Amino acid sequence: MEEQTADVQQAIAASPNPAAEFGQLSRSHQREVFFHLPETVRKSLVEDMDREQLRGFVRRLDPDEGADVLGFAGEETRSAVLKRLDEDRREKVEFLLGFSPESAAGLMHLDYVTVGVERGVDAIARRVQRFETQTGRIPTIFITEGGELLGELPGQVLAMGDGDVVDLRNHVRETPAVTYDTTDTDVVDVFREHPEGSVAVLDVDGSILGVINAEDLLRVVEEEAAETLYEFTGVQEEESILDGPLSKVRHRYKWLIINLGTAFLAAAAVGIFEDTIAAFTLLAVYMPVVAGMGGNAGTQSMAVTVRGIALGQISLSTGNRAVMNEILAGAANGLITGVLVAVIASVFNQSPLLGLVLGVSMVLNLVIAGFFGTIIPLALDRIGKDPATSATIFITTATDVLGFFIFLGLAQSVL
């Protein structure tokens, strides 16, 4: 089933008429496919739908999902579709469309009921039953006192027998709450601190606007993970695997041009030792080893440092110890790998001096990698730049250029 869904998604993304491809799916399959498409593809699909097809699709969705879909439509199309929805659904969708999709209100849904703490369990059960009959969904039950949220009432309390004698205060579960304009990433942090239950979304006056469940955050968590991966690789966040080649070129070429410039810088460093390489051609064989090991070690240091920055564990002013730790770790790892490569070069090339040059170069380059892999992210963070998006290019430049200088400079002096 997952393979079929993936095939359908690729067909929609590649089609010049995605709405036609989408229209061939069964109604139950349309919802599953749509909300697993990348954002750029969803936008193209909605823009390609005619108003009747869009209305039919939105009409079968929950109000919060319908608001997500209509958020991709133009203003005129959105208004036309809303006018043709039933009154209750239209009011809910219009209400949800009034909020930023990247806020708590943009994540919330309206499947909740509020009841006063003085109400009996029987009355609450009837309220829940009416809601379920009208919507087909089981609501979250929020208990209030004087208009103030006390917490969530677990559903099992409704089965406790004589509902008129239950004191609800003894059964209310504390519910975290956020204001409607809280960012979606901050909502994720709230759920990490309170992994069970729901989060209430409040207006500025403390009244309840909606509710967020853990499953509502799956998209945000996936996007956070993808964003982190994109940042480390220089790929634009909005790029999707389903994008066409022209779109991919547009997203990537600037980053590649910057990398090209740093590659020329490394090439210039190598060019200085052209005569040395010509006289001892084996150096060219081992140059990628020195550069590659330095780049990998620098990336490892950067990953640890960026994570520390993100968790608030380190900054430039408090990073002396971390920098020293990475330098020492680089020296130790350089010694381990340097001995290995020195032995290999000495045995296979019958040149102990070449092995010595390689071993010393490895140690020094991994020390450089540890230093720059830590200090560059900290410096970028200090000046307000995201270290994850731009540190890699500076670190690899430092390890390539300085690594080549050390390796070829030692070779020129010794060999």
C-alpha cells in the first residue's frame, strides 16, 4: 500500500495536470495522498483544481484539514468554495483560516467541548454524545470554572456510575495551554515536557479556541527533522524529492557556486607545490586521504557543537573548554589514523619518509578540524547567523587548504 501511495505521489508531482491525476483516486485515498505530498506539490495541486473539485474535496475533510487545503488557494477561489459549504463547516473553516498556519492556532482543531466544573457526569456524557452525533468525532473534554480552564477530563470518568455525585475536581487532568500565536516549534517543546494528553489553545482573554493532540504535531516534527538535514547539506528547506530538475537547479546552484569558489582556493594551495608534486607523484595519491579525513572530522565536531548551541549548552564566551576538548580529541584520532596511514604508505610504497609525512599531516589536520569545527559554529552563532546552514563550507575550506599546506609543505621539506 505504501508503494502504491508513493507511485501516486510521484505521478501527481510529475503530471502537467495534477488535478486530473488526483481526481482518479478514490475519495478515501485522496485524503491520505494529499497530506503526504510536499508543500510545493500540494500548492500546485490545489491551484490546478477547479472550484467544484476543490469544494468536493474540502467538504469531506475535517474543518482544520479543510483550512489547510484552502490555505493554498487564491483569495477568489477560496471565497467561492467557502460560500458553497454548509454553514457550520464554513464558519469553522473561516475561523481557522484567520490564523497563521505556523502557529498554535494553525495546528489546532475544534473537536472539544467545554463544561463547567459544577456539571454532573450524566450531563457531560449527553453533551459528548451530541457532539459525536453531529460531527462523527469524539471530543476532548475541557473543564472550566468561572471561564478559567481547570484541565481535561479523561473519557473514562464518564463511565463511573452515578454521574451526579462525582466531584470533577478530583478527576481533572492538568492540561498545558498555549496562546493562539505560539509558534508551532514552541508547541512541540510543550509536548516534549507533557507527552501525554492534549494542549489547549487559548485566546488573549483565556478563553479556549481549540485543542492540539500529539498526532497534530507529526507534520511539524517531520519538518523540523527535514530542516535540520537540509541545513547540514545546503539544500533549500522547500525543496522536495518530487520536484522537477529545473526546480532543483534553482534551489541548489548558489550553494554549489560558493563551494566552487572554495574548491578553487584549495586548488590554489595545491598549485603552490606543483613542482613538489611533479617530483614525487605519489603525493597526489594521498592528498584526498588527508583532505577527506580532515573534512569528516571537522563535520563531526560541527555536529556536536551545533547540537550544543541548539540546546543552550554552549556559546562563544563559554566554549574554551569545548574547543580544547575537540582539539585533544582531534590529536588522539589523528594519531590513531596517522599511524595506520603511515604504516600503509611505508609498506606499500617502500617509503618510510612518506609514511612519516602522512602521519604527521594527519595528526595536524585533525587538530585543525577539531578547532575550526568548534570555533566556526560558535562564531557564526555569536554574529546571529545560523551555524548549521553555513558552517560546513568554512570548515571544509579550512581543513582542505591548511591540510594541503601542511602535507605538501612537509613533503617539500622532507622528501
